[in-house]
Amino acid sequence: MINLFDVFLLMLFAAVCAWLWRGHGIRERALALAKQHCAKLDVELLDGAVALRRLAIQRDARGHRRLARLYDFEFTVTGEQRLRGHISMFGAHLGRIELEPHPVLEPQPEPVSVQTRDNVIRLEDWRRKA
């Protein structure tokens, strides 16, 4: 026979599963936002992942205290060193993204190929001479 305590445990289990499921969706959103931010700053997101660091109470943009999920990720500028970044999420909404201080690379101008027509022999001209 099912009693009230069994129903309570079943509902508690369902609530925990739903909270974990929603947390996975928020992690995917945080990953997409981190990729977008890294692409905008022209740095490379390493490992293609964000990792949940902890849950914390933080102030949002309006100054209200809210539960935030704090994620860490790694990025690189030069490909030689791994730097850390942090992203905070208030539910499915972005709190802020912070990157460790990193060098900013100036875009290098693409080399201009100079073609001289003096050394080029077109195939049709070569066939006519032969």
C-alpha cells in the first residue's frame, strides 16, 4: 500500500531529476554563450566545454540577490598557454563573462602575392612555337 511518505519521496525524486535536467540545459546555454564570446574576441575556446564550479548567491544587474551557477572554461590566444574564463548564469540568463588578462594579438596583414608576367609562359603560346 502506498502511503503519504512514499508519495513525498517520489515527488522529491522527480523534483531533483527535473532540476538536474534543467541544469544540463543551462550548461549547454553557457557553453554557447562562451563560444560566442570567444569568437567575438578572436580567442579559441579549448576543449569545447564549460565546467560547473559551484552554485552561489550573487547580485544580478538590478542588484537583487539570486542563485547563480558559476562555470569555468579555458581559452587560448596564442595556442601556447591555457587561460581561464568564468561565466555566471542566473537561470537561463547570462550574468557576466570574465576572462583572465591575455595578450591581444594585432591582425597581421595578409601577404600580397606579386605576379610578374615576364616569367609566365602560357600553354597556348608554347604549343604554337613548338
